Amino acid sequence: MRLKMATPSLPLIPVSDLQVGHFVLLDLGWMEHPFSRNSFRIASERQIETIRALGLTRVRIDPERSDAPLPGATSAATDPSAAPADRGAETAANAAARQRAQALAEQRRALQCCERQYHEGARRYRSLLDDLERDPVAAGQQARALVNSMLTDIQGYGESAIRLLSDVQGDRAAQHAMNVAVLSALLGRALGMHGEELETLGLAAFVHDIGKTRLPHLVRHKDDAFTASQLKAYQEHVAHGVALARTMGMNPAVLQAIAQHHEAADGSGFPRGCRGEDMSRCAHVLALINRYDGLCNPLNPARALTPHEALSLLFAKYKARFDPLTLNAFIRMVGVYPPGSIVQLSDGRYAVVQAVNSARPLKPRVLVHDPRTPRSEALLLDLQAEPSLSIQRSLRADQLPRAALDYLEPRPRYCYFFERAVRPDGGPPGAPT
């Protein structure tokens, strides 16, 4: 059967105005939505939520086949006695509602785009591991393709925002690889890396832990309760990783960064205990980001630190372990309150930091607890546009009032991707066009 596309003359309405009873026509291919047909009458609120999740801002409806009225078909339109002032007020209210709906749809679309790319990267990492023993050269090609694509986007964005993703389920090893690759690439760029050096960093970050695939499961993740022999076995994942990366065709600079991703500037790292002057610049970045993600996303979620706590600990307790230039650049990039930090604003409201402009991190975008607005309908608050508001302090989840905790839903894992921080028209992501 030939797919009948939606008639262009039918009215387009904001997705936020959809009601049960509207007959919709989706301008999408069969594989781009979960419905059995492209055109149908909405029978439930669940179908409306599914349409919103597709990232569309507007949809076509057929008024003749709809059981619900067109948006704006109110008494002001049908009652000739309605005052012009009333009609004007309604028009202004409708315009404001449409603008908000467009901003919300753009916000959802941007987050869904980040999540799709993140999931694709995690899928490619798992595929890479599957190919590693059978065809290591092909695995190396997969890694290069993903990293080069990611770097092309980062370098084409001008300013990038680091975005906290929704609760991402799945393989922890793949998530760690993605987190470390994303944050390392952004930090490398902030340090002035480009070209081959930035590609070296991205590749090393993405595959730095592949050596763990050759360890017994019991020692794949460091535990303070390890015996001396277990700790030695765990540390061998570095040598295994270098050997595997060599079979993948990685260049010597990538191998060096992998070999040094557990080294420390003060000589307290492993496996060689080399000092900062013997480490490559890529290794300094990788060692820092690997440690940061380990603090935020440990094997035992009960031991996880908030991003603000992790950053504070790195600076206060472990500062000597990291290259000062690299650590300071990381703090400048993510701000004092990295994405995922739970905060209280200067007006007393509670919020979670959702996105940080890596070039201007002091005024992030936050999700604010607002009992008047369902969480799914909440627009992020851009603190850059609110000069009178600031972040007052950081909190842990157990310090939030119950209502704020239920609304903000702090994540058990912190997963990051990047998006364009400033759109070509000058507006922030999520702003209406």
C-alpha cells in the first residue's frame, strides 16, 4: 500500500494543544513512530505523550474527522458580543502558550537527540568489544569512526554545553567509556588541543578500559577490600589494554595515554609510578576524567558522590595527583556546579543542574522544583537570563525536602553528552525560534 502523506492544507497545531479526539496526520515515515498508521484519531492521553516523545513541535490535524475542537475555538471566536479587549487578551495568552510549547518541544528534542547519540556510542562500544578478539582491526575502525564523528560535532558547535542525560539504563562499562570520551574531548578542546592530538585523546579515552575484558570478573572493578594479589591482578588491565589497542592499530601516542591513565602527577599512580613530567598531555586529561567519573559512578551506587562533591574532593584532597593546568581547566569548563549537582538557588528554591555552557559555566541551566508545573512540562531555567538569581549552595539528595526529592528525581548514574550551547540565531538550546 502506498503511504498517503498528510495534506499540506490541513492546519498545523502545537503538540501541546493536542486533545483526545483530534484526528492527527503524522508527517513521518513508517519506521519513525510506533503507531500502526500515520493518521488516526487520538484515543488516550498515552498516545499524546508518545507523540510528544517523538520530538515534534507541531502536527497536522483534520478538523472534519476530529471529535475535539481546534485550539482557540473558544467563546471569543463564537460569541459576537465578546469584547475586543477580551479577544486581544486571549490572543496574547495563546501566543504565550504557543511560545512556551515550542520551547518545551525544542527542549525535549535537544535532549532526545543527545540521548540517541549517547546510546549509539554505547552500542558501538559493545560492538567493538564483540569484535575485539575476532577482528581487532575492524574494532579499531569502529572506534575511529565514532570518535571522529564526535569531534567533528564538537568542533563545529563553537561553544558546547555539557548536558546531563535522563536516567540511562544499560551496560556500565559502555557508559563509562562514553562519559570519559565526551568529557575528555571537551576538556582537550578547552586546553587548545586540535587535530591529531585531540583525536589521540578521544581514541584513548574511548578504549582506555578495554583491558578489563581480559580480567576475571571478580577483579574488573577496584575494591578497597582487595587482597594484594587481587589488586595486582586488577592493575594488569592497563597492560592488557595497551596490548589490545596495539592489535587494533592504535598509534604510539594512543598507547601511551592508555598506559598512563592510572598514573598521577605526584608519582602515586600505577603501573609505573611515573611523575607528571613523564606523562603525556593526553594522559593528564584522561587520568583526571577517569577519576572524576569513577567518583560519580562507582560500582556501588551508595558510594556515589554528587558531581559537585566529586569536583570538590579532587581539588581539596587529591589536587597533587593531577596536573594543575589540566585540573584548573576542568573546573573552569564544568563550573563549580557540574551537571547533576543538586543545588539551592538564592531565592530558596531547589534545583538540579542540567546543562553547563563549557565556555560560560557560572550560570548553568537548571530544572527547578515547581509544584505548579508537572515535571514533564517544566522548562529549564537559564540562569544567564536571570541576573538576580544565583546558586547559593550544593546539597546531597538526602538533604532535599521530600516533595523536591520526588520532583527532581536525582539520578543514580550521571551520564553526559554535549550539545550546541548557542544556536546559530543566538539563542540558547530550548529557546523558541
